[in-house]
Amino acid sequence: MLRRFSLLSLLLFMPGARAVAAEPPDMAQRVTQGLQGLYPELDALYRQLHQTPELSTQEEKTAAKMAERLRALGFTVTQKVGGHGVVGVLRNGPGPTVMLRTDLDGLPVEEKTGLPYASKATAKDASGQSVPVMHACGHDVHMTVWVGTATLLARAKDQWRGTLVMVGQPAEEQGSGARAMLADGLFQRFPKPDFALAVHDSATAAAGTVEFVPEYAMASVDSVDVTLYGKGGHGAYPHLTVDPILLAARTVTAFQTIVSRERDPLEPAVLTVGSIHGGTKHNIIPDEVKLQLTVRSYKPEVRQRILSAIERIAKAESEAAGSPRAPSISVTEGTPALYNDPALLKRVQDALVRALGAPNVRVGRPTMGGEDFAEYGRAGVPSVLLWVGAVEPAKHQEAQKSGTALPSLHSGLFAPDRERTLRTGVTTLTHAALEVLGRPTP
């Protein structure tokens, strides 16, 4: 359980809390009672969400649960925005418009935590195959924190002024949900935010702590499909063919020079060939080979240079091999790099230091993972995503000493330190929102 809270955060945890007053001697006991009164509801919601995950684009029941919670709090709620997206609007006088976003979707991962509330859910994926489903990336944490924050802010309307826009976003794991909501008029049909905030749980940070990354925090992510064409034939007579497998081998090797020899070493980037498929039998040279790549970087210009280099190299290698046709190259999925607005982050950081204490608010490291929360920043809204530690502190400390790897996000073994993570997440998102919402006029 967290032991350091600002007076405002403690008061907010009390049902029906209103204006901040001088602290009476029995405040600690009253705060404990207030917090204990709120937490069981959030804990029950988390367990329910954890046991009932839904895959990307299938989040109908999850979205309905989020919409129901917002309506009960007095939000004007719209469903099915960009798929199963949920938008709740709470107007509270003149002031800034602040958007708080959560993701809704689970992953096709089999849970192996052994927890009494472990997910046993299954679903049909896009190919029609039955797969296990788990909230292995902590979106159940995000939703619970989001609901908790909406509850506290709705109860404390005399503490802030402005418009609160709660966005429950589908299909984050596919990198398509934010784009779909924006394309469906998120910033035209609803108040366009002055600021956007979100939290994400961290599988590498201790519960009770919050990490932030200034400026570029997460990479752009592009999935690239490349098909190389040859002229098939008998493996005994290669001189009568154009071998696309050999062409693929040369092309994969050449792709590695894009990062190692064409990129500034001070500009991070990753190019990985994740799959290569071609051929059916030992002695048959096929007509084509398919490659699947993931490309990650931070700066837009670096991203574009890498994508252009992939096309240039694939075409040049094909021509050198005498291919009968130019390669087919397509970017099938992509999200921009996540950029934390420096001015907004400074305000939020200062608020969190006051709320949680400086030792619990730390600078994190940028990651090559991707997050389509970045789309809102690219649409012109100053945005910040914060990392909330999810590892039980003693386990985290032991792992730091021993060098043992902890279960990562997307692992069937990932299990947040539930209570600390949820309490810290709600405190973090609530204080971040209060920092940028307007203040009541005395």
C-alpha cells in the first residue's frame, strides 16, 4: 500500500470529498477509511475485466462495461466510435478540455499465472481459429485506473473546471484503434482536447513508482511485407531458374546494412526480418519468397529513410538476380513514434512529485515498443503517457540483484502487483488530470 499521498489525493479518495480544508488530527484514519471504501469496488472491477478479456476489434462487452460506469457518474456517453470505442464527456464550466484514454483489448495469449481469477477465456481470431485470450499487457489495469480516476474527478467537481473527455479505445494491440476513432470524428464530434493523458503499466518497474520519458518515449512501428519473385524449376538445374530463395538470403543480409551503415548511430532504429516463407520441397526452386519485417525508429525522417531504403535494396537485389518482375513491397500496419510533450510533462511531473514523493517519480528509458496513443499527439494534441510500476517491490529488488528476468508484457506469466499498481495508477492519472484542468474561481 502506498504510504505517501498529498492532502488533495487523500481527500479525493474519500467518497463525496469536497474542498480541501485544514488537516485535523484524525485525518490519517479518515483517509484510510475513505480509501478502503473505494478500493474494493476497483479491485472487483479489475478481477472481472481480467477474467473476461476480448480480442482487438471484438471489445463489445468490455466497451459496454466502460460506458455503463461513465453513465452512472453523469458523463454523456457515446458508443461505437471507430469500432467499439467509447467517449464520455463531462462538462464542468469554462476551462481546458482534457482527454484521458484507456485501451480495451486483450491478447491471444494463454494465461499461466495460476491466479484464482486467471483468464480462461477463448475467442475466434481473424482467421476463425479458436485462441486463448488474456490481458497480458495490463489493459485491465488501465481500464480500472481510468474508471477510478473518472469516479474521483466526478465526485470532486468543485476542485476543477473545464471539460473531461474519457476515451475507451479499441484495437490498441493492432495499432489501428486510435486511427479508427480519429477517422470517425473523435476530434470533430466531441470537444477537441487541449491535453491528452494516459498511463501504461510497466513490467520492469516496482509497484508504487511512476516513470516518465521526456520527448520520444516509444518507437514508430511499421510492418512491411516484401515478396521477391523468381523463376521456379528443378533443384538439379538451377541454371535454368532464377532462385528467389538465394535472392531472399542476399536481400535479408543487405537489409541489415540499413541500420548498421546508413543510419546515424545516435538515431536509434531497428529492422528485423521476422519471417521468411518460400518453397515446398527439397528439390523444387519456387517462384517467390515472402518476407515480413518490423521497422522501428523515433524520428519521422529516420522512419522514412529506412522504408525508402528497404524498397531501394529489394529492387536492386531483384534486378541483380535477373528477377522476372520487380518485388512487391507494402506497409501493412504502422503507428507513429510516441512523443511526450515537454511542457505538459514538466507540469505533470511536478504534480506527481508532490503527490507520490520524489523518490517514487523517476525518469524511464525510451523503448522500441509501439503505442497508438501516439496518434493523438500527431493529430495536434499535446500528450503524455506515463509508466506505472507493476512489479511487487521485493520481487523487483531481488531481480535487480540477481539479474533474473521478470515476466514481460505479453507473457502468459505477467501478473501485476494488483493493489499497489491500481492505487498508484489512480493517484497518478487523477493528479495529472487535476494539474491541467482549470481551477475554481475563489
